[in-house]
Amino acid sequence: MTELRTERLLLRPWRAADREPFAALNADAEVMRHFPAPLTREQSDALADRIESAFAQEGWGLWALELRDGGEFIGFTGLSRPAFDAHFTPAIEVGWRLARGVWGRGYATEAARAAAAFGLDTLAAGELVSFTATANAPSRAVMERLGMTHDPADDFDHPNVPAGHALRRHVLYRLRG
Ligand SMILES: CC(C)(COP(=O)(O)OP(=O)(O)OC[C@H]1O[C@@H](n2cnc3c(N)ncnc32)[C@H](O)[C@@H]1OP(=O)(O)O)[C@@H](O)C(=O)NCCC(=O)NCCS
């Protein structure tokens, strides 16, 4: 299975020991502020299961993110196929979720650059997308640092967020190869 390496980070397949720190970050209300709710341990493990089965199928995915200096697990960054229908699907999405204690160090952008290069160069995807709730400024800033572009005509209502919910409206960013 593919691993990617950057100056400070290792993007690697998941290990059993990642489950506990992953559950801790998914239970953090601040990390999950732009999602409908934090995750329980069971929901976090179910998400890790889905990520691992996508890896088994594709050989790439939402890589576990590890600091090269010290080996700490700090979240995930990588590629996935959105599992819902929208005007831009089928597509390959680049996404990230990091523990709060490591925000503000440029790790998400550094990892996402490596993941995006893998998608565009190795997988030869003609385009990658990224999307988030409209108010998620930190995530939109990562998309902009990656050089992704936003056309308001692409904005959409996420089909898995209930109508009327403040997080339903999403922005879509695109990166062409
Ligand atoms: C989205 C998320 C990953 C962004 O994290 P982030 O730390 O703001 O983003 P980066 O890792 O790219 O770091 C950029 C910041 O680090 C700073 N920085 C510090 N040292 C740096 C370095 N050596 N290199 C680059 N940037 C550095 C930058 O100046 C920037 O700071 P600023 O936000 O004050 O401008 C994080 O907020 C998160 O995990 N949120 C919860 C999950 C989520 O919403 N995911 C997206 C859903 S679609």
C-alpha cells in the first residue's frame, strides 16, 4: 500500500494503535465544529473501518498522518471518493482532519500537497475536488493554499445534512491537473 513522505510528515496506512487517538480527536467538539456532531468511539471506529476498506480496495485513501519526528499520530489527510450523488460526482476528493493540538503549523497543507500530487500525477485524475461547510474558514484556507479554485455556481446542499441545518450549504473547490 502506498505511503507518502513530506519534509515533516509520513502519510501511511492505518494501524490498530491509531484508533484511540483518532477517537479522541473525533470526540473533540472544536475539531467537529463544522460537522453535525462529534463522534462516539463506535462511530469513530466505524469511520476507521471504512477508511481501511477503501485502502484495501484502492491501495490509497485517507492516509493516517504521522509526525516523522517522534511518530505521533495526528489525524488523516488524503483522497477519497464521495459516497453520495451530487453535480460533481463521481470525483476524487482531497480531505483532512487533524487533532487540535497540531493546528497552526502548516501540517494539513503540507500533507494535502503530497496527497494532491499523488492524485494528479500517479492516479492521473484530471481533477480533484474538496468541499466543506461554507463557514469552515480554516479548511477553505487549506484549499486556497493548495491553489484550488472556487466557483460559487458549484456550491451545493450536502445530501447527508438535514434540510434547514446550518451546515447543509457547502462550498466546492476544484484543482485541475
Ligand atoms: C482544517 C484544518 C486541518 C486546518 O488546520 P490548520 O492548522 O489551520 O492548517 P495548516 O495545517 O495548513 O496550517 C496553516 C497555519 O499554520 C501556520 N504555520 C505555522 N508554521 C508553518 C509552517 N512551517 N509552514 C506552513 N504554515 C505554518 C500558517 O501560517 C497558518 O496559520 P494561520 O491559520 O494563522 O494563517 C483544521 O482546522 C482541522 O482539522 N479542522 C477540523 C476538521 C475539518 O474541519 N476538516 C475539514 C472538513 S472538510
